[in-house]
Amino acid sequence: MALMEIDAGRLTARLVLQRREGIEDGQGGAVTGFVDLARVWALIEPRGFAEAEKGPGLVSTVTHHVTVRARRDLVAGQRFLKGARIFEIEAVRDPDETGRFQVALCREVTG
């Protein structure tokens, strides 16, 4: 099986990696929110688009592969931000099993 070549020069999108965390609400309780973990360079590649009828109309789902340099703390359930765009991480894999890069399967969340 041939190794997948990844060109680090194509990692041109600047993203914020966030994880879900309980945040104090200032009144003795907590709310679930996201906190920044790191800023990373990435390659965002659209992968799929689907529509489904839900409730009163169509709901669209757009998926992407987001490639970043390998990190020990990158797991499903986190998310990437690019400006106002949100990419929820559904799965993470090492595309060529060298430990240099990771590809995250992400679902883009729309307003």
C-alpha cells in the first residue's frame, strides 16, 4: 500500500481548536461551553453534502476533512473555528500511520 503524501505547505487555513468544558456561570453554577486549546494551521477539504426533510423544511449537512499536524489532544467531540464557521469533529485518524498528520472528519454547523 502506498503512503499518502501530505504537503505541509497546503496547511493554509488558521483555525482555533476548542474543547467542551464546564464554565462557571458566576452564580454558583456552571454551563457547558467551549474553551480554546490552540491555534493550528490546517487544510480544509469539502467532502460531502446531504439534505434531509426535518420538521418544516430541509436540513443540510456539509462534511469536511480537516488536516492538521498531529496532536496528542485532538479527539472527537472537539471543534475547530474559522471566523464564524464551526467544524464539529466527529472522528480523527492518522492518514498514513506515520504520526505526522491527522485528518479530522468534521460536520460544519450552520446558524
